[in-house]
Amino acid sequence: MEGSICSSELTQEAERLMIRDIIMAAEAQVKEGDTFYLITQRWWQNWLDYVNQDQTNTTNDGSSLYTPEYCESAGSSNLKRPPAIDNSDLMYDAVSEESNLGSELHDALVEGRDYILLPQDVWKQLYVWYGGGPTLARKLISSGLSQMELAVEVYPLRLQLLAMPKGERASVRISKKETIGELHRRACEIFDLSLEQASIWDYYGHRKHALMNDMDKTLDDANIQMDQDILVEVVGESNGPAIVGSMSSVQGNGSADKETTSVLMEPCKSNLSIAGGLSASRGVSRSCSSELSQSQQLASPIREVDNSYGTSSVSTRGASGGLTGLLNLGNTCFMNSAIQCLVHTPEFARYFREDYHQEINWQNPLGMVGELALAFGELLRKLWAPGRTPIAPRPFKAKLARFAPQFSGYNQHDSQELLAFLLDGLHEDLNRVKHKPYIKSRDADGRPDEEVADEYWANHIARNDSIIVDVCQGQYKSTLVCPVCGKVSVTFDPFMYLSLPLQSTTTRTMTVTVFTSDGSALPIPCTVTVPKQGRCRDLIQAVSSACSLKNGEKLLLAEVRGHLVNRFLEDPLMSLSTIKDDDHLAAYKMPKFVKNTVFLQLIHRREQDGNSTHTGWKPYGTPLVAPISRDDVITKGDIQTIVHTMLSPMLRIESLQSSDHPDTSISAAASHASREVSSGEACTDSTVSDSIDKDESSSKIVVTSKLPLQLVDENNACIDLSTGEEKTIRLSSSSTSILVFIDWSQKHLEKYDTHYLENLPEVFKYGPATKKARTEPLSLYTCLEAFLREEPLVPEDMWYCPQCKERRQASKKLDLWRLPEVLVIHLKRFSYSRSMKHKLETFVNFPIHDLDLTNYVANKNSSKRQLYELYALSNHYGGMGSGHYTAHIKLLDENRWYNFDDSHISPISEEDVKSAAAYVLFYRRVKTEDATVSNGAQSCAGPNNISSQK
């Protein structure tokens, strides 16, 4: 039996292969209910290094991927066998306050960073070999909207049990896939009750929501959330005194005891990032819960107390509807802000307060079987009921988590993303079309735009017909032009909202270091100015101009990270926003016309310090790149020649005069010394004087000295290039690059000055930001024009040209064609760069009255002016980690603006509506008869006069 084999009896290779085979077998038959085990990433990586040290490559699953440092150390065995498994860094040091839970996992562990998940057989085998612990077993459960996705439940539900009338408390961990019957059994066991003695209640906020008596129903189906209260009620015993006593703090006039309410209404919140694809939340953190005395916890009947005055600066008792706040359940301000904007859309308020149930599409496979529409409608009615106190949107939050798992838990999310989901989800739940017909769209083929647009819209309405379409959907004209044949294609597509780009500044300074592949010059750092929202082609063009690129040359742009080429930036349409200021960029000059090109990457390595028993080689400096044609026959000697050519500018003058290299000559390296560039895009060249001048007749390199080069072949094996120079090198047919390592010994460093390859500058060195760059306002019309302007498609959205019969990166232009009754405008304040998310604090000057879109509508059939008026907006304050959402709402009946900050509502002036926090804007179309009255506003409604508007 494999499990009985002692690890000390096996070689590292045998361990690696055995674990690899077990993993492959486990992955082939994974199913719901399987057990997985957490193991600390630190120990797992230690084991991987140990078993892979005789390999040229490694990955996290025991198979092989290439890493450069292993190439030299192949065959060595310098890493010790790992100690026993130690998962203690995944656990809290102290035992949980609730003794029955024992030690708990840290709340914010991330898979891949803190731990990995191992199949049961893998864990068992490693445990037999190494021992240790603690053992952390978790089950694989179904999740997601369709319940067809599988995910490991790293954090089972933690529920707070309250036994009444005794007032005893306890906590329990239980899977969300366990039944109510199992929770009932465990609760009775904890409090030493028989099953007949107790019943359990959904006791969220210390209020009885529902008797949990369907013993076969899962906790997931019952919408039980993390850290929720469960009431264990002893049958036949009265718990009245405890409840009555706790309610005594609420006074007859609706006000509440200030001290108690402040604790209950503003609980400490802690976000949880749940690994394994599941998320949850803790309403009260450990540090916060300890501040509440036992008597306070038992005497606090509701976190969402029905209080007309305690949580709002506006009295809603006896007032008209629409001034009801939403309690923050824990980082749910993003949801509250979005909901307030939607429920104060007059068309939606009217629709959902009437009988909308007959329009619910119960059978739509794209919808939520009507549940989202019902939950939203119920919440809207509560918010519009006069005299209501702040509402806890818990039922709606539960439905949201069910149908949109990305919004589950209590982490902060994006209000615009939620709005997009709600509008689409409500549309599908309320779609009047029960059976969507298949309709094939026809190309315009020269037909009038009006005819084609009406046809597209009729086809859309034949499949999509709801209150959401009636109110929020418009249509824009999309024009595509093929860059090869000039074919023009026109389509008319629906839109639900407009996402407008923001530009905090118009330009950006970037530094790129230029290298040559033909040995004609030393590296030159070039600083250029490019459009802030530009593309990679803008950067290449600027650097090409700054460094006087010749007609037969081109630049290959690369991102260098860890002294290796992380990626080649070959897509001319790639947005420059994906390049961060602290990145390092290199541009390689090379011939423009090389057929079937493969790039030779010369990676520099030097001996690492501090290890007397074993000397390894580590990458350093900046890789050099040269093009090679796959059509040519390449020998080891050819590689040596290419490398000598690339390194020739760095050859020290004294080494040229050395007798060691009597036949070695070198090409000119200072021909660029007299180049001039514009002052605005200057190339910084501090190394020109160190270049070497030689005659053109001596430009050919005759290689008599061999450099210590190793080439990595397609099998990840290292080939020594210092011998057998006539031997042919086989180039990979699939890879776009071949890697060649040069190991710089002290002897070679005396002949070459490699400091030019070190200290690659950052794209931009941060300095004090100018005040103008932070505060310069931006017109909403400018943002709209940036959205509509023509630009090439990204490669992922390539268009099939019917004339060329091929996919092309066509240019695309948008025009507004049909405008909706309610226009939702999303200001794209958040930009993404790899895993980072940044916020633009740009102030956008948007009109409150008379947003005039007449000149932006391509459909000229209607002579009516397209005027809109702002009535709601969602605001985002602060940064990414600690931001907060509010809503500004105009109550049309009162013609007055209010600020909705969760449960707090306060009147504001119209001047206070505009701020740099504006994120999503809601505009209503001005009625036709009102448009004629507003003609006098034309002079201030246009793009050039927006700053004069209020």
C-alpha cells in the first residue's frame, strides 16, 4: 500500500511523481461531498522546492514549469527535507471565546496566498510521510445561481444560538448545506434539551422572522447567513419578561434610549474575504462584541429598531412618502445608494406600487423566477409608505445573495455594478415576452438608417418587452469600418446605461529605455509625453520619433519584471492605462522586415552571494532581444555571433587592445552621439561619450572568444553553446521566443561594462502632484464625446468582415439614435491595472437642468430638442478600501433635494448636489411642452457653456 511507504525511503522524484499521480486521479472524479484539506502555502511551497530541486521546472501541482534558477542547479540537492506540516499560521492563537468552537481559522485567508486546498488522498499521503497538523478538513458543496458550480466551503456558517427564556448563549459551526433538522438537533444537544422541548426561529436582529420547522430544508435554502442569530425557544416556557424588558428602552413616542441605540445601530463591521469562492460576513467583530455586556446583548431586541427619530434627521411621521432610509447591514451602503435611486425613479415607483404581479414572467430561464422582482417591489412599497421608520433591506439582500453570489457577504461592492445587475434582472423577471422568437438581423446594405434602426428595434422588442425597456433602454448606431477593404457595416444596438470615460489629465509622461539589437548604440532612456488615455501605438510612435527610428526599423516594446521579459506589448491598441507608473519598459530596435520571426532573449545571470557551499546563478540587469527568422538555419556559432553583436557597445576599450582578442573587431557604437531630439521629448543619454568608434569596414564581428551561453530548448533542457559551433539549433515551432542565458563571471565582467543594463528606470517617478491636475473640472459633454468618438476595436472584439471573409480589428464609431425616458450615466471613476483598482477624483461638471443631447443624436427625423433633468445620483466618497456611498435624490412633489446616507436623511441645496463624488447620474426626459419653454436655456445648455449651469 502506498500510504505505508516512509517518505525517507523515497527519492524526491518519487515523492513528486506519486503526489502528481494522486492529484490527477482525484481531479478526474471530483464530486459534491468530497473532502478537501487546507494546508499552509508556506509549507506546500517548501515541499515543492524540495521535490523539484532536481528538475528544471516546477508548478504548484507537482508537475513541471520552467524557472531560470533551476537551469544551473540541475542535479544538485541542497534543500533539506521539509519538517512536519504546520498549519498553525492559519489559525488564531487563542481559542475562540465560544468554547464549543475551539480554535478558528483566521477570517481573511486567501487561497493561493495563505493556503491551498488538497484532495483527501493527497493530504493523507503527505500526512503519512510528514505528520503534523492541525488537520483542517472542508467539504465540496454546490453553489452559484444554478447550484451546479462546486466550491469548497472553507468557512461554514457560524451561528449565534440564544436559548430563551434562560438567556444562555452559544455558537455553532455548521455547513450551509446541512438541514434545519440537523441544526435543531445540535442546538438541543448544546443546551441539553430534548428535540420535543425546543423549537428554533430565524431570529435575525433579535426579531422572530420565521419558525424553522421544515426539517428537510437546507440552511442555504432558508437564507441563513453568517453570524446570524437563531432563537432556541423552550416550548411551554414563557420568554415574555426578557422580551418585554428589552423593549422598555423604546419610548412611547418612538424615540429610543440614545446610548443603547448607538451601539445597536452602528455595529462594528469587519470584512471577510472568503477563499474557495464562498463569502460571508461578520456583523460584529471580535473586538467589538467584547465591548457589549452580557446584559446588553440579551436586552437588545432589535438591531433595526422601529424608530422614527433616532436614526434620521428628517421626521417621516405623517409626511409624504419617499423619505425613508435604509439601514446599513454592514458595508451595504453601495446597495442602499443604488436602491434609493431606483425607487425614486417616478415610473418605477408608480409601477411597483400598483399591481405588477400579472407581468411577472415565472418561466423565464434568464430571470430569477420572479423572486427578484417581488423582493424589489416589496422593498419599494415599504420605502414609499408614509410614516415608516428606516427599513432593514434584509430580505432583499438575501435574494440578491442568492441570485448574484458576487454580492453575497458584507464586503464593499460597486453601486454601478449592482445597478446593472438589478436593471437586467428586473427586466428578465418582468419580461412580457414569454417565448422569445429567433430573429436573424439583416445588414443595412445601403438601406436608409431610419428603416434599419426601426427594424432592429422591432426585433429587440419582439424578444424584450418590460417596464425596464420602456423606461431605461435606448438605442445607438454602431458604425464599423474594415481597415483593409473599407467595408462599412451599420448596426443599431440597445443600451441600458452609458458608461462615460473620465480623463483626470490629458497627457502622461513615460520613460522607456531603448536598446539596439545590432550593437549600434548603448541603451538610451527616453522620456516622452503621450495621451493619458492613449494606446500602445501612441507610446511606440512617440519613442520612435524621439530616438529617430529609421525607415527600415521598428520598436518592440516589452515589460521587464524581475530581470526577465514579463510580456511583449505587441498589441498597438492596448490601453496605456494597463501600464503602471512603477513598471519598467524596454524598447528594442530591430529590422522591420524579418519573416517568420522568433525573438532571442538574452538573459543575464551572475553568481549569488553569501553561500560558500553552493554558488547559484541569479538573473540581473535587463534582457536583450534580437530577431531571428525561423526560415534560416541557425547554429550555435550563429547564436554566439548574435550575442557578441548585441553586447559589442559595452566592450571595454582596454579589452579591445588586449592580446586575448587579437582578431576581434567591433561595430561603431557612437553614431547616435550627434542626434538631436525635441526638447519636449528628450532622450536622456549620459552614456554617449563612452561609445566606441570604428570604421564601417570593421563592422563585422569575428568571434574567437566564446561566451558562457546556455540555450533552453523546447523540452526545457539547457544546451551549452560554447562548444560545437557548427551544430544546428532546432527552433520551437510554437514558441515566439527562445531563451539564452549568459553567466557573467568576474573575468567576463572585466571585459564588458554591463552597468548600462542595470537600474532600468521606472515608467514614471512620482513627484508632488500639481494642484491643477487634481482640481481641473471636466465637462460631462467632453466625457460623452470621448465615449462616442471613433476608435479601433480591441483584439478580443475583432469583427468579421463579410467582404474580406476574415476577422478584422475594425474601427468603431457610436452615435446616439433613440434616447430613453430615463437616461442613466455611469462616470467611470474606477480604472483597472492588473489586480489593482484605482479611483479618479476628477470633478465632472454636469448640468442639473437642461442636459441637451440634441446635437449628439444621429436620428434627425425628430425636430424636438432632447432635454433631460437630473433627479437622482449615486455618490462615492473616499478611496477604494474605505469608501462610502450615498444618494442625492430630488423629490419631484416637493421640488427639493435630499441626501440619503443609509438611514440618515437630510435636506440639501441644489448647489450641494454637484461634487467630485458623483458616480452614477439619473436623468429624466423633459416633456415636449416643457422643452419649448426652455428654449431660452439653449445658450447655456451646450457643451461650451456647461460651467454656467446649476
